[in-house]
Amino acid sequence: MITSVGAFVILDSLTNKGWRFLILTAVIVQSLFSLYISYFILFKYERARDYANSSVIFINDYLKNYKGYKILVDSARNPGMGLRIAYLTSYDPLDLQKKLRTQLKTPYYSGDVSLYEDYSMEAIEFKCLDWGEVDCTPKLLVIGDIMSVSQSQAKDHNLNFEFEIRDISGYDGLVAYTTNPLRRCQDPKP
């Protein structure tokens, strides 16, 4: 504010319009240059890759094709994924609060809060992968990040690759597999 008043007093005291224009142009150029430099200071390290959860934004487009499936989302490394999906699908917040009641009742700074709470929203279940359950469940869509299911695990558990969702920077974000319980559960265990 003081700088603005001082600049106004200086510009007002100048009678030559050429000097006024020159000073005003210099201030604008300096301001734009300063803005240009600060943009790269502020956003130099901000990359889309840092926002790894951006692939969750596009998950609804894929889930529409799996209406009759039970959907299991691996939340081992990303426990907030269910909340993001609930927000993006406009899930009833009161129903979600009832399902997460134990987290809401514990004191905020308590060590007793279970970060990894299993819960479900309609046909979507959020919990850590349990391969015993995954193997023999028919019509199950398993969704997780690229570290949830390795290629060898997909082969060992007879999972069929369905789709992958890339994040906004083009990297793999989420992958999905369907189960093949007839093949897996009929094979004798080694």
C-alpha cells in the first residue's frame, strides 16, 4: 500500500508524459519479469506425476462396464482411495460415515485410529488384497496400483487383465484384473 502511494506521488509529480510512460512501462516489465521468474521457482518441482491419485478421477468411466461384478479395490498403499471414489461417485456421505464410525469415534490424536479400515460402497469393497478370497470369487474385478498385482501374481492366480488407467502425466496409475475362479479353484493346489 505504501509502495503504491509512493509510486502514485512520483508519477503525479512528473509533468513530462514521456517520463511517466517510461517509468510505468519499466514497472510493468519488471513486474511481468518477476512473475515469470517466480512461476518457475514455485512450480519447478510440481509435476503431474506427484499427483499419483489423478487416475481415480477416470475410474467411473471404466466401472460402468462392470455392473454385475463385485469390485475389490486394494487400499494397502492408498487408504484414501475409497474416499476419493465416494466423492467422485456422489456417494451418500451419511452412509459412509456410518461405515467408518470406528474411525470417527476415536480421539483424533490417539494411536488407536485404524487407518486401514475395510468398508464397502454398494458393489465396491475397499481393503487389502486377500489372495484366498480373490482366487475363488466369481465375477470379481480387482483394482489396484501398479504394485498391487505383479505379472507373476496375475499368472499364478489366473487373473485376466482388463484395463489400466493412466494418470494425467501418462504414467500407469491403476490396473484392473478379473478373476477366473473356475480355472483356479478346480486346479489342485500345488
